[in-house]
Amino acid sequence: MRANPLVAPIHEKAMPVILHPEDCDRWPDDETASACELAQAFSSQLMQVA
């Protein structure tokens, strides 16, 4: 997964998995396909890099 615009200057080819609270129960106990669905780029507008 490619990094979003906020993370890209730090590491352009890596993006941490950040789950929405409602998805936490599905990770990592669910099927691999479902885990891949959850591993989507997180909006840079909702993030801060400190």
C-alpha cells in the first residue's frame, strides 16, 4: 500500500494500518480477505505527524 500524502515524505512505500474503532473486532481474527479490506490508506486529513 502506498503512503498517504502526510506519511509519504517519511516513507513513500509504507503506510501503517490504522483501524476505525468499529473495525477493531474484525482485526486480526477475520479472514485474510477481510483483513485486506481493512488495510486501506487512512485519510491524511485525520492524521498528524509529530
